[in-house]
Amino acid sequence: MKLCLICKNNTNDCDYNSICKGCLSLLSHPRFSCQQCGVELEHQQNICGSCLTLPPPFSFTYYVSSYQAPIDKWVMELKFGKNVLMSRLFAELMSPLVKNAQEPMILVPVPLHKSRLRKRGYNQAYEIAKEIAKLSKLKLDTSLKRIKKTEMQAQLKFKERTKNVKGAFQLKQPLSSKHIILVDDVMTTGNTLKECAKTLVKAGAQEVQILVFARKSL
């Protein structure tokens, strides 16, 4: 019997192994969103005004659900609750979003600084990306490293977040593909993902797409 990782109910009547239909119904995606940064929009349009004015260094953002209750608790359970199995659930829901990606594309998880990795014991972005790689034809690349010990973005004011992650990432070896899917658990302001994408583009990436489990409204 397959059990839901959220509520432990039977998942046999669901298309997924790790989540039941009841918990699946708790996911919510806005009707309209910017294709490039994923922000919720009031009306149908492909690109939001911010991305038109100042295009980010990535071309597309995929996400499963808006970041709201109880999705926020699921994310916290993986990130801080040491429930690494949640990465399997997230990956099951995220994988279909990139199922049509061309084979040259690779999965690159947003890295943690080594000090935070030691403290937490694992990188949730890597755990998610690893599970997505198992479920898809996409390969995993861990050459992106965090070389600067940054503050937790969630603890900083909006204007401080860009400065916090500036110059925080570096490629330790050449990219195994020029087409990247950058993986993380949550996208809020997008500053961390922008800095990662900027580093990848500078290293020769032709295209960077974003894949996260949840997108937080600004």
C-alpha cells in the first residue's frame, strides 16, 4: 500500500505515489502568471511589466503551487524539519512540468554554503533535483557552488536581499550543458535564483529556466 507523505492516507486512487487526492487538492496555482518570473498577474499576459523593463537572466519559471498554507508547512518540513522524504513528493509534482525539456538540459540545484550544509545535514534543493533526475531523462550537475556565507534571505528586508547574495556563487568546473534548469524549493523575490542564473550565464549557459515547488506572492 502506498501512503501519502502528508496525511498517511492511501494513494492508490491517485496518479502520484507520494500524495493523495485530498492533499493534492490543497495545491493552488494562480490563473494568470508571468511566464518568465512566475509572479501572479491580474490579467492574461505572457510577461509582467517588471520582466519587460528589466529582464531577469532566466527565460521561464515553472512552479507547482503558490506559497500559502498549508504548502508553507510542507516546505518547512523539508527545509528545517529534516523530513528529506518530502523531496520525493516535491519531485513527483515538479517533474511533469519539465517532461518535454530537451535532453541537453541539465538540473542544477541552488547550493548551500558548506557551513550551512554541515549544520542542516543536507541541501533540500539538491535532494529535490536528485529525485527529479531519477524520474526524468535529465542529468544532475552540481558544479555551481556557494562561496559566500550569506544571511538567510527570509530574515532580510526586501532591499537587502540583492546585496546579500551578490557574488555568492561560482562555477567550480565547466558546465556539462549550455541549457540549465535551476532547481530550488521556493521562489520569493527571486534574488538568489537571479544571482545563480547570472553566474551560470557568465560561465557560458545559453539558457536558464527556473523550476521550484512553490512561488511566493510579492
